[in-house]
Amino acid sequence: MTSHDPDGAGWFTGIDPGDVESGATAIAEGSAEAPRDWPTNAIDSGFADDEDDYYDRLHGATLHAARSAVEERERADDQQLKHAVRAMDDCERTANELSERAVEWGGGLFADVDAGIDGAREVATRDPEIEAERRAISLAERVVELADEAEAIRGFIERTAPSVAPNLSAMAGPVLASRLIALAGGLEPLAKKPSGTVQVLGAEDALFAHLEGHAPSPKHGIIFTHEYVRETRPEDRGSAARAFAGKLTIAARIDHYAGDYREEIHEDLRERMATIRARADEDGADTNAVENPAEADR
């Protein structure tokens, strides 16, 4: 609670009892060196009629402060990325599912209908002659709208993520960076996670199965979609995932606590990945030497 005068009268000093917002600000920003008999002080100062009245006003102010903090957090850019990437995934998933139905329906009514979203786009351009065609076309139009919305959201993510998390976006790409932020619950929670947790984000089901003794420990989660992991040979993917997750964690911390782009961590990651991938060439050379011992004597 804030001391607003030399006597430490309390957070309520100088505040109108009905001004909940000012009270919330005083509580959120203030402090006191030691506890005091705040209800008595509040009554003596005229802020409250009695102890119950004081606690009612305190409850109202703290509740308003909590709501303001939640609203401010929800408006934060990293939270917008979280909502955006989840909305994009929902739009894509729903569009793909409905496109199968739209194409199946439209294929029975019109000739030469392709599969997938492209097929739905074709059906959406047709001119209906009967009620069934009108409904099939309408469904196809909804599919196209969802697919287009997914692309529009992807564009928003690609434009927004680099300003919110410049290092994370450059390292992982804007969409994967946003997925990591969403899985962690925000940029700050992501920055506070150890690299081992970042490595398996998105593989929670496999991790729980492992903890229950039903499956091996997962080597990676959503970061598998990145070329550094996906395009590394299977026997080296564990090393690649650990190295990638380690640098992603550093990138998230720099983005959250500093916010400036730092090329050196990206260069370090490129060198580390080059070293890991060079193992394939070394192993291939060793294999050739064993398979063709006579070549070594030439």
C-alpha cells in the first residue's frame, strides 16, 4: 500500500472514496515499508465509515486493478500473435475439413471439380440452377472465405511477429515463433522456460506418455517443422533439436528483456547446425573407407 504523506496514512490518502480507478492505481503502484492499521487510518481520514466499508472499498479497488492488468496484458502484441496463430490454425483446419464436403457435394452436381480448397473455389464460381446447387455453392463460398481469412491472418502474423520478437522471428520464422509464443502463453513465459522445455513444446501428449512409461522421451515438439530439425538426418535430430531450442530460448530472452536484434546468436546457430550436419559427410567418408579399403592404398 502506498504512503502518500509523511505519516504513512495509506493508499487511500487524498483519494475520493468513489474513485475506484485512482484507488486501483495507488494499490498497483504503491508500497509501504511496514504494515499499519490501515482500516483505522482509513476511518480516521474519512475515507471509510467503518472497517467493513474500508474492506469493501479495498475489494473494489483491487478488483479493478486486477481487471485493468488483465485487459492490458490481453492487448499486448505477443497476446495478439497468440490469438492470431490459433485463429489461423482453426480457419485452415475447418476450411480443409469443409472443402472435402463441398467438393464431394459439388462433384456430384458439376463436372470437373478438383479436390481440396481449389475444388471448393471452382464450385464457388458456378451458377446455380436448382436449390441443391445453390446450397453446395454457398458451402463452397464459406470454405473459400475461411481459407482467405487464414491467409490474411498469416500475413498479419508475418508482419507483426518481427516487431514483437525480432530474434525469435528471424531464427524460427514468424509463424513458428508465434506458435512457440502461443504454446508458452506469451513471450515472457517463453523467455522464462528452460531450453529443454522449449525443445518439446507441442509434444505434450508424447511427453506425458513417456512419463507414464508408455513411450520413449520425445526429442522435439513443434520445432520439428523447422528445416534445422526436419531436414537433419534422424540420428542427428536430437542434437539439432537441442541446439536449436537452446538458441531459441536465448532469442526469446533477448526479445523480452532487451528487444534488439543480435546477429551473433544467429551466426552461432548457423555454425552449430553446420557442425552437426557435417557429421553425415564424415560418417559417409568413414563408411566408404571401410567398404573400399583398397581405395585408401591408392
